[in-house]
Amino acid sequence: MTTLFSGQRRAASLAVAALAATALLAGCSSTDDAADAATGTAGATTSTTAVALAEDGAFPATVEHAYGSTTIETEPQRIVTIGWSAQDAVLALGKVPVGIERFTGSGIVDDILPWDTDYFVDATPTLLTSNPEVPFEQIMALEPDVIIAVYSGIEQSDYDRLTEIAPTVAFPEVAWSTPWQDQTTMIGAALGQPARADELVAGIADTLAATREANPELAGKTVTYAMAGEDVIVFCPNDPRIEMLVEIGMVPSAGTEQACAGDDASSVIVSPELVDTLDADAFILVDVDDTVLDQLMQDDLFAGLPAVADGRVIQMIGMDYAMATSAPTVLSIPYALDEFVTQLTDILG
């Protein structure tokens, strides 16, 4: 089969992963929001209470990641998270970050993801915009004890500067592709709660296993998960959203497997002339503002896919729903799983 994406495979793959992050984060944020974040005027009221939750013997803790290892000597109290979703595991482990990523779009109030809002009743975090530029001065002003970037796109130079501010934990291998399980256990180690993190992972794993058992019609059904701007981008088998679908019984489509073959990329660009290779039992499309599907329908190859012609397309509409299903975590999976599975079973049952 013709190669589905061009250029040097690894470099292109990482660029696509960054593009995907930009489209969902920076792409749906206003210029004013970004300016506020850069100057520190948004969410400037921050409060934190020292809470000792670390397990006996948990510190010093060393966490391995893509840029080496980070040792944290004592239990962090002032925690900053950047990139997608790291705040969820921090919150689930009983800590309230002083700084988190800003999210905007339909379904989101006050720039905080809906499954996180209840955790900030008594503390307002500073809201950060770390894509495409990490706001180093704003982070420094928060005086963090630790910076968590386990699901992010920070580069080596970013990491080096962040470590001058506080111990920083980056992603384990590939940018924008850390599974929810690894996010939770890495953050659990950094916060001195490895056993509690394991419990959280086990609880969500049990939920997904129960979902798989309760919905046998999903077993073995193929899925293509995509987004589109100027190009169609397909998410690969090692992307967290695909891994979650596998956990409930589904499998990546043959076109997805072929597009992603030979690399560890979390997403790839598919050449326009090969869009018709992406057929699946279910075609899932990130369509936050409900316009992407209409645009794609202008392409005869896309419109001719059996999944499209038969109405087996699921649109991820609304920023809250798109984020919950695109960047699954121990908090977002319970938020969106029932609705997601209902959509799947409605077209596959």
C-alpha cells in the first residue's frame, strides 16, 4: 500500500501529535484568553492548604520520563500541571494544583473542565496556556514545588527551563500520548501516593472491564478515530483514546493499523487520496463545533466510505465531551463513558 503520510516518519508523527493538541487546546481558545494567560491576569486568585497525604517511605521519589529522571525530596504542596489532563490525577489523589491548563469551548464553564470544577470550590487555580509557548514567568510566579507535564508536548529546552523553576516530570516516551494508567501512576509517585494511584487505576480498569462484559456487541468491532483540519489525522493504536476503546472490546481498523505501521506515533496524517482506506465498523470524528463532518462530506472518497454512507459516524461534539473521550483519565472516563458507549452500541448493536 502507498505510504499514508510523508516526510521523515518520526518527525512527521511528532508534529502531527502537536497539531492534534493545538487544534483542541489553542485552536479553541480565544486570543484574549491567551493574552490573559501570558500576563497572569486570568485566575490569579490561588489558594492552597498544606495537606499531608504521602504514604510512609514514599520520599524521596524518583520518576523516570523521556528527558531522564526527576527526584522529588518531600511531599509537594504547590503543584502546577501543564498540558492535557494531568490535573485530573492530582485532584483524584487529594491535591489541588495552584496552576492548571486553561480549556475553553462548549460545555466548559470558567475555563475549567466540568469534571474538575467541584475540586476548586475553595481554591481558584491560575489558568495557563502552555501551547504553543510555555509561560515560564507565570509558572515561576506560582512558586511550585513540582511541575507535572506527563501529557504534554514540552521539548527538551522547555524541560530544561522548567527544571530551573521546580522538579519537573515529563511524559514517559512520546509527546501527547501518555496512557491514563501511566499518567496516574507517574503522578502518584511524584506526590508520594503510589499505592493510592494503583487503586485508582484498578478501579477504572474494573469499570472498563464491566463495560466490556455488559456490551458484547462491541467485541471485535473495528474503529477509526480521526480529526480533520487541512488534513485528515488518524489516531494510532498506541494513542490513549484507542487504547480505551480496546479495553471495552473494540479493535483499530485495518486502515488505522496500516497508516500507523512502523512507528510509535500517536497520530498520523493520511494522504487525501487514501482516505477511503479508513473504513471501519465505527468512524469516530472529533467535531467540537459540529462543522468538520459537513466539510469532510464534500470529499467524495470520505462520503463514499461505507461507515459514512451507512450512518456509522460518531461525532465528538462539545469541547467537554471531546476532551473527556480524547484524553481519558481517572476522572474523565466516568464523566463520559456511559454516553460514549451508548453512541457506539446505537450504531453497532
